[in-house]
Amino acid sequence: VQLQASGGGLVQAGDSLRLSCAASGLTFSSYAMGWFRQAPGKEREFVAGINRVISTHYADSVEGRFTISRDNAKNTVYLQMNSLKPEDTAVYFCAAADRWVATSREQDYDYWGQGTQVTVSS
């Protein structure tokens, strides 16, 4: 199983980015998917999750600014990030969970991508 995250970069506050995570080696539609992030010196934290059947949920810190979506035909999950803030700076990881619901708990996820860096300057 491989999860390949991409789309990170250096942007200014207020800009947008779209992250992608391409999955292979698993039946993608059978997995809930999540995005997590880890800022320097901090623990990894939940950002957004999407269930097998499209229902989504978000961390309070990104609610209304970030949107998670999935394209099962392309085995890809996306994270559209708008109105970015310097505090969104982190390495972003995608993860796959062999369950219906995408939880906010790291231990519920079976596979992890390598991460993509997002840096937001003020």
C-alpha cells in the first residue's frame, strides 16, 4: 500500500492550496481517509476526515476554510485549503483507515503517506 501526498508549497497568508493524496495497493473506496498535520515542535493533529460514503468532519481550527473530498475513480483524496494562516504551517499527512468512519484518532488509521510541507508566510 502506498499513499503519495503532493501539492504542498510556500504561500502567503490568505492564499489557497490543494493537497492531493494518491492511493495504490488497496481498495480505495473501502477506506475512510484522513488528513493530519504536524507543525515544528508539536504533536501530529487531525485536520479533516472523509468517510467511505462522503460524510466529512473537520478540526475546529480549519472548519469553514478547508474542504476534504475524494474521487474513488482516481483513488485520490484531496484537501482544499483556503484562507491559509501562518499557523497552518506544517507537514500534512494523508492516512487510510479500514473502517466506515474517518475518526480523529491516529491509531485508527492503517496506512500513512510520507507528508507534504505547507508553509504559510505572514
